[in-house]
Amino acid sequence: QVQLVESGGGLVQPGGSLRLSCLASGILFSFYDMGWYRQASGKQRELVARIGGSGVTNYAELVKGRFTISRDNAKNTVYLQMNSLKPEDTAVYYCNAAILGAKDYWGQGTQVTVSS
């Protein structure tokens, strides 16, 4: 059974930082591209950042220079370090695991709220 469990969300003031974690089980983690997506209220889910099994990363323009995605294959965990947070970063953040030719998987999401 595949599980992606996110943690680390919460309430933070503008300009603050949070670190999200996603622990994966039931998959060969190092073979999967891992990603973070977010969905704000009333909006579509959007890509935040992705990291391949080899460590190649890509980011949405809105978060470049502020967010950093990383992975620890030994711990089956992907991270999202979020700095200089803005109110518009408020959303539910979802972890995604994807591999070519097979279904992808989603976590249950973790709420990030940026507000003073």
C-alpha cells in the first residue's frame, strides 16, 4: 500500500519560513520523481516544485529563489523549504510521486497559512 504523508504545515507570518516533509512508503522511492503542488481556495492545483530521482529540480516561477526542494532517498522523504513566505503562498500543499508509465500518487495535503 502506497502512502505519502505530509507534515510541517501551519500558520506563519509574512516573511517567515516553513519546512514541509513528505514521507513515502510502498514505492521504490529513488525511482520516482517527487513533487510539491498546492491548491489555494477556489483555485486549481498548481505545481510548486519537482525533483527527479537524480536530483534535478524545477520550480514554478512564483517560488524561484524562495523555495527549495530536496530529497533524502535513504529516508524516503522529500522536503520543501519555504522562505520569505507571502500571503499568496497560502494553500493546501500536496506531495506527489510520479514515474513514467505508471500511476502517480498523492498525499492528503498539509495546510500552509501565511498571515499576520
